[in-house]
Amino acid sequence: MERMTKTNFKSPTPPQKRRKIIMSALTRRSFIGTTAAAVGSFAALQKVLGADRSKTDPGPANQPLDGQNPDSMWPPATDSKSLVPTFKYPFSFANKRTYEGGWSREVTVRELPVSKSMAGVNMRLTAGGVRELHWHTSAEWAIMLYGTARITAIDENGKSFVADTKKNDLWFFPSGIPHSIQGLQPDGCEFLLVFDDGDFSESETVLLSDSIAHLPTEVLSKNFGVREQAFQNVPKKELFIFQTDVPPSLAEDQKSAAGALGKSPKDFAFRTMEMRPTKQTKGGEVRIVDSRNFKVTTTAMAMVTVHPGGMRELHWHPNADEWQYYIAGKGRMTVVATGNRARTMDFQEGDVGYVQKTLLHYIENTGDTDLMFIEMFKSDLYQEFSFSEWLAHTPAELVMAHLNIDRATYDAIPKLGISVTPL
Ligand code: MN
Ligand code: MN
């Protein structure tokens, strides 16, 4: 039997899911795919289409990946024919380092060339599993994705910081601040780290074990004022992630770390869900966390929830590139680049997206569950321009003359920013 278009999603997709994919294609744009599925045979398809077989792909294909990327398979007619380099990289493709105690994988400029200003690390720690004491040249911003962890650091005055973090909590460690992360009961944690340098790598940090292994024992002896033999069992190579016992109570650890200096007055953690959304509409909500409410941070975040049918409105950021991580749901984003170029790509949980500074974009929920993602910026302040707000605050006649629209259409343009539609 002759194969039809790839959009009929044959064998690997169960019928129920297939209907969903076809439905979303129907509501979006793929007239051909839907028709093919509806008529069910090549002959019938040909009758509908005539001889035009342009939108078919009869050669080899990775159907599950094509199904996840309908806008790459059949781009909207508004996408440009001139190329726009990819702005998507799934963590599923990332190189994973596994240890007893957890694992780590990263998406940096090496994986996603456009992502020059920021990089991300996704890490899992078991209960008791430790990301060992270390520091680095980049600032570390983090969000807890699952479970709970204890984080430790000292501030620039040597005062200690020890806190427990849960899902959606953030932390921020400025460059050079030494810190650690340890999974707690019952099942440790998984989190995302975002660094303000695309060239960052988790494998190029200053580690406690690594430092000790590269120092003569007589130097360690002089430095700490103890016998050389005391260091005979130090690790000979880096630990990076290792399994140990779950720590004692938070109060105990805080007391033990504080010593005579006392606790740091700084809070390196932020409880995101304790703040009210910055903007809430029928279509969803946005929480902005930057140095205005999270004092220590020099990385800004917008946490966005878009309900089914909703869309994060058209906007751009004047001050920084946007590094995205998709936490839940499905969406698509068009980035309108300079020089008459535009590209649309699809995203789902675990994907990284990227938008260069000043480029216009929207993110539309294309699934039937809430779409949740974070927009990250290498800036202490969040800034955006809303496309609607801009047009609504430009003389009406001028906008109408550009777009060939009538007064009623102009008047309907919303006047609000940082929004998720419908309002
Ligand atoms: Mn770190
Ligand atoms: Mn944005």
C-alpha cells in the first residue's frame, strides 16, 4: 500500500492520541493532514488535493519527533524561507553525567549555539545525595522542580547561610560564593540551575575535593594547623556528586554552621509561590522575580502559566537575551528575527528555548493542559515591551495607515503589558 503524508501519524501513535494530534492540527493549520486522516486513503486524498503532492514526505522519517515538532514539519506560511538557526534544545539530548547520589546534564552554547549569554544545568540528587561544596565564576540562579533540598553558602563576610528549599523555590549565589546542595527525605530533589554565561560548564567549577587533591599535604598541615597524617584519606579525585547520609534538622545545621560569627543577614533563597502573581488574566498568570523583590539576584525571571487556548502576548525585551525552560505542557513560539526572517518552533516540558535581545516573540499554548515555563534574563531587572501596548500608545491614524485597519480594530488593541491572552 502506498504511504500517504506523514501527517496521518500511522502505527506508533495510539488512536486516542492520534485524534488529539489531528484535532490540534485542524484547529491550527494543517488542512492537508486533517483531510488525509479524514478521507483515509491516498486515492481520496488525491481527489481532494488534485495532483499537488507538495506537502507530503514519503521518505524516511522519525515520526515521534516529527509529531512533537509540527511547526518544523510544516511551518506556518508566515515563516520566512531564509533560515533562522535553531533556538530549541531538549534536555533529552544532553550529555548526562551519572553518579551514586544523582546525575547532571547541561545545555550551554556548545549544545545551543545561539545561547551566548546563559546556560542551564538540570540536576537530580537522591535523599542524602550531595552536589559537593564548590564555587564558580558565573552567578548561579536555581529553581526547584521536584522534592526538597538543603542549600548552604557563606556570604562575603564569612557568615553562614543554610536553608531548605521546596518545589518552585529559587536560590541565587553570586559568582565566587561557595555553596552546596543536598537532597532531603523522602526522595531527594531535581532542580534547574541557570548561569549568566553561555560558556559555563558544570565540569569547570572549583570543587572542595579537587582543590584538596591538588595541594601538598604539608601545605594542608600548615594551613589548618593539624598533623599531615590527618589528610591521608582525602579523595584523590573530584567527588562532584556523591551519596552520604541525610543531614540532621535544619536548626541543627544552621547552628553548627553559624559558629561565633552568626547567620548571614542575607537571604539567598526566594519562595516564589508566596508572592501574588505580578499579572493575572483569564488566560493565565505571570510572576516577575528580579532584584526588586529578590534582593541578592542579578538574574531576572518571569514565571509564566498559560491556560489551554491562551497565549503569552507578543512582546520583546530591550535589555537582555531570554533563556527559557519549559516546565509543563506544550507550546509554540515564533521569533521574528531581523532581515525579513522568522521561524516557529514547538516546545514541551524539558526543552530549552532562546530569544535574542529585542526580537519579537509570543508563546502560544498548543496543548490541552496548562503550559508553564520560565523566561530568564542576565539582568537584575525584568524589562519588556508589549506589542499591543506600543500600538495602543502610538497615534491611532499613524498605526491605521501602516496596517490598513479600521478604527474599531485599533480601538480593540489592549492597553496592558506583561499579559497572557485572553485578558
Ligand atoms: Mn554551583
Ligand atoms: Mn519573552
